[in-house]
Amino acid sequence: MKPARTKTPRKPLVKKGSQTSLKDPVGVYCRVRPLSFPDQECCIEVINNTTVQLHTPEGYRLNRNGDYKETQYSFKQVFGTHTTQKELFDVVANPLVDDLIHGKNGLLFTYGVTGSGKTYTMTGSPGEGGLLPRCLDMIFNSIGSFQAKRYVFKSNDRNSMDIQCEVDALLERQKREAMPNPKTPSSKRQVDPEFADMINVQDFCKAEEVDEDSVYGVFVSYIEIYNNYIYDLLEEVPFDPIRPKPPQSKLLREDKNHNMYVAGCTEVEVKSTEEAFEVFWRGQKKRRIANTHLNRESSRSHSVFNIKLVQAPLDADGDNVLQEKEQITISQLSLVDLAGSERTNRTKAEGNRLREAGNINQSLMTLRTCMEVLRENQMCGTNKMVPYRDSKLTHLFKNYFDGEGKVRMIVCVNPKAEDYEESLQVMRFAEVTQEVEVARPVDKAICGLTPGRRYRNQVRGGPVGDEPLVTEVVLQSFPPLPSCEILDVNDEQTLPRLIEALEKRHHLRQMMIDEFNKQSITFKALLQEFDNTVLNKENYIQGKLNEKEKVISGQKLEIERLEKKNKTLEYKIEILEKTTTIYEEDKRNLQQELETQNQKLQRQFSDKRRLEARLQGMVTETTMKWEKECERRVAAKQLEMQNKLWVKDEKLKQLKAIVTEPKPEKPERPSRERDREKVTPRSVSPSPVPNVPPIRLRHRRSRSAGDRWVDHKPASNVQTETVMQPHVPHAITVSVANEKALAKCEKYMLTHQELASDGEIETKLIKGDVYKTRGGGQSVQFTEIETLKQESPTGRKRRSSTAAPAQPDGTESEWTDIETRAQEAMN
């Protein structure tokens, strides 16, 4: 099969915010909550600020045959039972908020079994605010004086922001304020006393090096993932008492930067910590919680509170927001409160609670699978697909694990002995997670405007009513006018004093005009000199620009030349890759053909060897057969000649008796003592005559005398009492053929017995060669068969080939059977 055409691989697309060279591991922290009762059995012990130890509780050891096991787990930092919310925030969440203000994303989620303190860690309690209100407080402490006016930033449905001018924003504010029930909470309203203690953070915290030449806007959203469906907790649904409308689930979408977001999710612009937490609290009341056997208020869904910070630079004058959408920087901090993993046999869940627990455990299992695949890809260099899409939770945050921001996880554990098994699974998941590395996000690009624009504009313009005008200063330097009131007609002092004061003022004005003209001339000269200097600098800069343009044009030509050369080299590389592919295919075909020919030659060599062995066996068998046949024929011929001689001798003796004896009596068979002495007793099978020397049979030496044999004798065989018994040296005797015995030997012999046509037992020795197969087994190829047969001598009776002559009295001659005669001689 011809391989598909391959192209030169292009450079991988580097996503925004990703950096392949620098990676940071996922920061995993552990927080141990205090026991509910002092006398409860504890199974978790804090060793130091980075290590905890789990030991098997007493009840668990009784059920597990008394096994005691201690396991230690390490974290980036461990927070004990006496850790405050402030200490936890400073270590875990403070760096994430600082990155958020500087344009970087962050993900913080709490993980643990139900009742381990996840919601307390994230939200807090009255008087002890959690991570969420402290993050909001730090954000508004840092950007409080640099916030843009409401509705200058406006969110759209494409996971981005639009900029409105001051006039449009003012019209939008007036429109919203004119509505009877404004959806946006106002910062002027009184704080709800239900959560006032949670956001009353006494510790002031602020980010360092905030960009003062930008304006900021804060948008929050709140969603929950319930039974693998996403619901907007801030969505305003019109109340219908007759037919209440259930909440609609939301869908996940991907924006132009390949970031995942919830389509149609409500984003609320907030201007203070109180306003933001009021929005959170409004959504918190809609979150699904239920009473289980382990927790009175158990979260039945995963909640995600997103804080989106929008940042845009001021224009060159430092007065208004730069109306360029490309200059907007959007960063996001996601605070996730995961639902607790739980076992249904402990929570006693039924119905909807059971289905909720199954979906919770399934989403957490998908999160664990994604972490394991990420770790395997990074440690082993594999490229397995991470199953983000198996759960809405992992699909929503897949960008963070692909390098879009820092990831932090707080593992909350309950040290009571009843949660030992669940805590053990949580620790193992944390151990896997902190081995996953996430690409470090890069710093945001600088807009290129002059820094310090905001405060420089304030100094240059300044408030109008704070400093006196120039005309007021000039008027104050003139001498005061005297009183001009004339009460008497004969008053001659008032007008002269007024004229004198006016003349002084005129003289002073003339002097100031002359001084102003001189300074104007001087200033014009300075301006002319400055213009000449600027013109010279412009000419110089223009010359430099021309030189730079020439250099740039030369570099462009060089770039074009290099691009053409690059295309030529890519074309050559493509041709070489095609040629290499063709050669590799030819090489594989030739190797396959060579292997096929080698196998064919090996089979032919094996067939030839088996054929030679078979022919050699046939030649040997034929030779032995003909040798036996010749011996049999010689013995038969000798016996036949002896019978003929005996018949002739009998005839002569009968003739002699007839001649010598006078009485015609019936002749008796003469005694043949002499013959008996000469004739030796016969065995069951006929033996040769005494005067013929016995033929010595040649013993054929086995061709495989050095080989090992498998002597297969079935248990059903009958033991024969023959003189000739098969004997094979170096043999392994088995009753059933097995692969182990065949692997140790080169030859195989099967002893087979069957009943012949004359009723005697016939034994066959079936021989064969053992070969190894390609699959690693053994096979037997049979080459020859030897037959051993036992016969009874009384079963063969023959008559003499030549009939005896008739007796004189007409009676027939006696039987001349050789075997009968041999029996008489033995008697």
C-alpha cells in the first residue's frame, strides 16, 4: 500500500498567554479542619508545614485483619486546624489577585469530601470572611481611585468587552436609573446585615505597582454545574405564580481566542466590595443544597464565581479612555467551590440525592482522569487526548490547564476516622495533581503611550478656582484709586488726585507694555531659534529615517530572498521525503520478499531432509525385507530338499522290505533312529537342517542413535511375551504425548497394537521426527512403520510337494507333514 502524501509540518499555533519554555506545577495546598468533638478519633496528623500523615483508625484495622499503615503526603504548604482565613489568603489567593490586576488569569478551587470545610474556606462565616470577600476587597482597594465610570465598559455575548464614550455611558446610566426596578445594585444602598460581617475585613490589603494610566472595570458572574448542566445563578426569571418557569441550562462556547465561556451568562458590573458580595449572595440563595446524613447543608452542585477585570489605557492627554478595542486587557479569576465527593452507603442518599451524588462523583472522576492523562503526557512524552469534554467542569477550565493562567487547589480534609477512606482517595488525587505542570502566562503588551499621563494632565490644567488669574495679579499691582465722591462744588482736590492716580496708572501701564514688547521680541527670537533647532533636528531625523528606510528596504529584499530560498528548500525537502518514502517502501517490499524466499528455502530444505530420511528408511526397510525373504526362501528350499531326500529314503526302505521279506505283511514304518539322531528337534517355527549353517542376521544400527526419543506407549496396550521387544536408548517413556516431552527430544515412536486377521496381536512401531513450529510449539512428521507379529506354529499346515507312492495293498501312504514328523521325533 502506497503511503499517503505528507507535508512539511507547520509551526504549532502559540495561543495567547501560553509559553512553552517556562512551566509551573499546579500549586496544591492542604487545610485540615478541626474535629467537631474533642473525643473523636483522628486519622490525620500534621507533621510539618508541608507534610501530613494518615494512619489507619482502630475500627478500620479490626475489619482489615489488624493491618496498621502510615502514609505521608507532601504539599506546597499545609495549614493546620488553627490557621486563620487571613493566613490562608495571604499565601494562596493574594498572588492570584495580584496577577489579575496585572492582566493574568487565575483558577482557585477547593476539593475534598463532603463536610471538610470547602464552602467555609471559600465564603467564610460572620466575622471570618473567606477567600472570596478578601479577594474582592483587595481588588477594590487597589483600583478604587482608577475605576472607570459605570457603563464605559459594556460586555457582549462573544466573551469580550466594548468601549463607550462618556456621552453614551451617561445616557446608559440615566436610562438604567430611570427604570423602576434597576437590576444593577447601587453602591449607595445600605449593606444587607445578613452578610455584613463577612465583608467587614479589618486587614487592609492592596496590590503593588498598579498601572495609574489606565482605568478599570470589574464584572462578576456566578454559575453552578448541577447534574452536568450549567445554570446561571444571576439570571432574572420573571415570576409566574401559575406556571413557574424552570431555569434554563446554558451552553459552552469557544471565542476567537479559543477560550471557553458560558454563552448567555449574566455579567454584572460592580463598583465596590459590598456591591459585588451582594450579587454573590443573591446567587448563593439560588444554589442547590440539601440535608444529607453527613452534612446538614451539603452542596449538590459545583459553583463557579468569576471575577473579570477589564483594563483600558487613557489617551495621550490623560483625560478620557482610549477608544481602541484592541488595547483592552481582560483578565479573569475563577473561584470554584466543588461539591464534596461522597459514598452513598454513608450519606444514605435516595432518589434525587442519589442521582446528584452519582453526577458529582462522575465529574470529579473525570477531573482526576484529566490530571492523570496530563501527568502521563508530560512525564512520558506521550500525546494522549485529554478527555476534557467528558464533563462540563473540565471542559470549562481546559484553557487554564493549556497555559492560560495559574492554577491553585486547596485540599480540605476532615481528620475524623469515619472519613479515612475518602480522605485517602483525596490525598492520592492531590499527589497526582501537583505533578501536573501548566505553562506560565506571559506579561501583557505595553500600549506605547507616555507613562504618567493622568497626573501630568492634572498638574497642567489644574482646578480653575484654586489659583488667581493673570489679570487679577496685574490689577493688584496698580496703585489704588482714591475716592471719587464730590460733595462740594468748590472741591478742587478730588479731581486732581484722581487725575494723578490715573496718570500713574497710565505710566505704569506704558512701562508694562514696553516690557511686554521687549519680552515678546525676546520670546519671538527664542521661538525662532527653537524653530530652527527643531527644523535642523527634523532634517537630521529625516535623514536618519531615509537611511533606516534604505536599510529596511534592503532587509525586506533579503527577507524576500530568504523566503524564496526557504520555499525552494521546502520543495526540495518535500521531494526528498517522497523519495525517502518510495525507497523505504521498496526496502520493506524487498525485506518481505527476502524473508519469504528464506522461509521457502527453509521449507524446501526441511522437505529435502525429510525426503532423504524417508528414502533412507525405505531403502533400509527394503534391504531388511529382502534379506529376510532370501533367508526364508533358503530355509524353505533346504527343508524341501530334506523332505525329498527323506521321501526317497522311505521309498527305498519300503522297496527293500518288500524284496527281502517273504510274507506279504503290511509293512511297518521302519525305525529311523539314525534319522532321529541326525534330525534335531524343531522349535515352534521351522529351523534349517543341521548340515546347513545358520544364517546370521545383520543388526541394523539406528541412524538416530545419538538422538533422544519420546517412547509413547498408551496405557491400553497389552504386554506381549515375545522374545523380540522394542528397545530405544535415551528415550522418555510417556503414556500420553505432551509438549514438554516433545520439546526435549528429536524423535518420536508410537507403539500401536491391533488384532490381525488370524486373531493374533500385531504390534506396530510408528516413528517420526519432531519439528518446532513458528508459534513456539512442536509438530511430528511420521517417517516409517515397523511391524511385530506373533503367530502360532499349529496354525500352518502344509502337504508335501511330492505325493508318496501307493502301498502295495492299495492303501495310501502316511502323512509326510514336516511339522507333524518333527513332533513325533521329539516324542
